[in-house]
Amino acid sequence: MTEPSAAPLSRVPDEAQIREALRNVIDPELGMNIVALGLIYRIDVTADKVLIDLTMTSPACPMGDMIMEDVERTLSEMLPSGVSFEAQLVWEPPWNPSMMDASAKAHFGWTPD
């Protein structure tokens, strides 16, 4: 008896799977993944397209191009052929530390005023 195989390569990953894959994209200045930092604002998935809105911690982020390249590489590697993607850099709402998840807040010692 053979074990069941993973989802076929032709299947479009869902939002949770894409979010999990994006945890491999690290902001090199902060040493933390972009999901934990709260930089992913939206993930929309359809049968043939994935749209992601993300931001940086600052419009002057010197690593922004590198992070965007890592996002695009991650999506290219995980999406089946025929599924396109668009990663849009947005600035509204402006990022702030309250957008981080609990683990990132604890790591950086951030507590709200």
C-alpha cells in the first residue's frame, strides 16, 4: 500500500499555505520573518492568480528590494504553472509595531503604551 501523496502540483495553495511559505522570507535588518512582523496585509487567492499586499517597516527600508525579490522567488517556487501572482508594495496603513504577532512583540520587547 502506498502512502497518500502531497497535494498535486497543479493545486493552487490556499491563503494559509501561502502565508506559511512567506514565513521563510526574512527581513535581514530585523532577523525576523515578514509574516511575524505584520508586513503582509492581504493575500487573495483565485484559481489562476495570487495577489499579495505587503509593506515594509519604513518607506526608507534599504532592504525592500531584497525582501520583494524573496517574496517573488517564494511564490514562483510554490505556485503551479498557469497561476500568476502579483506582490504589491503598499504604504497604507503605515506599519507600526502593534502589527507584529505576539512572538515578534515578545522578541523585540515591545509593549503598547
